[in-house]
Amino acid sequence: MRHHRKLTDDERRQIIEARAEGTPAATLAHRFGVSTRTIYNTVSRAKFPCPGSTTTISTRLSARQLAGFQAALDRRGITDQPAALRRLMEAADILLRPVDQVVLDHLQAWGAQVATEGAAVNHIARKLNEAKLRGRPLPFTDDDMTTIRTFAGGLVEFAEEFRILWEAQLAAKRREVDKALEGLGAQSEALADAGQPNLSLM
């Protein structure tokens, strides 16, 4: 099998379309007479075209930060750290966008609720404290109990609603990360099978 043949533009288009339809890379490699690495690279370049010029960036990481990054890549079967970094930087405008407005609106509404109901609870506390200091019977009524229960119930309800919203936000971020890193795990396997070395941050 020829592994160094140059693909035509039409062949690249066919490969991209076939991979999108689920055709295995090995099948396409055999069909077009190239390596599986060429198939993966063709699809990757179509998704993330190389810019006309590049810039080298260096940064310092702690051992813990690097270990955390490596663990995240390991979970996805990715060994090519520089490629993963490039993909994540290309998707930075999506991954680093501000918190969803729905979450912000929810927090604002909860803040207003706390301000209102919390003021009522504070009033009850002041009333009870004043009676205690003056040696009077504590003026705690059924309405006071209802106010406190309503406030406590609101806190529990908010906590659950916020948990659901936050988990949805995290799931959306995970999907964006998976999309940005799509194909790198398979590329890493292909490189390993072909005996090709990968660049490393280490």
C-alpha cells in the first residue's frame, strides 16, 4: 500500500464526507491507498484549518496543573498534548464565554427573594432579642414560624434549581471540549500504531 501519495482535492472531499457518515478510517485508507494517519489528518485539517502564520507560546505550569491536564487527556485517550492545547485555544471564544444569562437571571431573582424574605426573618430575630433583653415573654407567632419556614424552603428550592442549572452548564462545557478535541484520541492511536513520535509538553 502506498502511504505517501498526495491526495487530490476531490479525494479529500470524499474522505471528509465518508468519515462524517461513519466510514472507518482504515477502510478509507485502503480505498485511497494512504495511511490511516493521512485520513485522520485530512479530516482534522478540514475542521481546524492551519493558519497562515503561527506563534510559539511558552508558559509555566505546576506539577499539579500539568498532572490534571494530562489526566483529562488520558480520559479521552489523547497523548498529543500540544495538539490538544491548540484545539482548546481555537475553541477559547466558546469555552471562555461568560456564564449563561439564564444562570445570571436566576441568581438575580434569588438575590431579590433573599433580600425580601431575609429582611422579614431579621425583623423576627430583632423582635425576639429585644423581648429577651427586656425580660418579656418571647412574641413568637405562627406567622413568624411561617415566615421562617418559607425562607428556609426557598433556600432549599434555590439550591436544587441552581444545582440543575449549573450541571447543565458544566455538561454544555464538556460537550464543547469534546467537540474541540474530537478525533485526537483516534489520531494518537494511529500515530502509536505507525510508530510515529508525539510532541510532549514534558
